[in-house]
Amino acid sequence: MTPRTRKLWLVLHLLSAGAWIGIDVIVAVLVTVGRFGGSPARRGLAYQALGTFVVWPMLTSALVCLVTGLVLGWFTKWGLLRYWWVAVKLALNLVLCTLIVVALQPGMAEVRAYGAALSAGAPTALDVADLVFPPTVSLTALSLATVLAVDKPWGRLRRRAPR
């Protein structure tokens, strides 16, 4: 891979990771407003926005981050499974992508309906207290991935046998 091509893939990787972090911050804001936002109409609107607009942009940025990371791993000196920090970042990305699809996305229709009912003043029974966990877990994992990318700790995964 030429240096120019590598820089292009690295920029795409950084932009997608930055977008993913930004979307997670938006999720945290929406969850906070939904929980403590004052009027039921404002809180309901936050939950409706969360249920409507969050999953697909988050999943898209996560998958772009995964693909660009795979390309950078395959075609640069770092490799995919050559260094611990790269392997951990790959595992974090795969786990978070899976959590978006398996844990977050299936409940978003209920969150949206809860928000609509809350805005309308209708009685609601859904417990949304657990919504604090997705942005907390994701932002923590993405912060760890950022630290790993900068610090590059732990060395090689496998030592090659001497010849």
C-alpha cells in the first residue's frame, strides 16, 4: 500500500471512529434528556429521536470503522493479528457492532413508542433505565480503542521462531 493510499484509509478510519463517538455522545444526551428533561413532551421527544435515528447511523459508522480497520490491518505493517493492540481493537469493534445489532436495535421500536406515549400523556410501563448502559459501554470501549491506537502497548502477539 502506498503512503498516500494508507493515509486515505487512515483518514476514513479516523472519521468513521469520530462519527461513531459523536453518535454515542448524542445517544448519551438523548438518554439524559429523556430521563431528566423536565416536561413529558420534551422527554418523549428525546426517546422518539433515540428510537428513530440512532441505530443505523451508529451501525454504519461502526461498520465503516471495521472495514477501514481491516484494510489497514491487512495492508500495513501492523497486521490484523500481529500486535496485541490491533487484535484488541478488532475484538472491541466486533463486540460493539454485535451489541448494536443484538442488544440495541431490537428495542428501539419500543423506545420510540414509549416516547410517543410519554409525549401524549398516556400511561407508560416500559422501563428505560437500562438505556444508560449502551452509551456508557460504547464510549468506554471506544475511548480504550483510541488509547490503544495512540499508545500501541503490549508488543507482538506471537514471536516468530528464530532462524
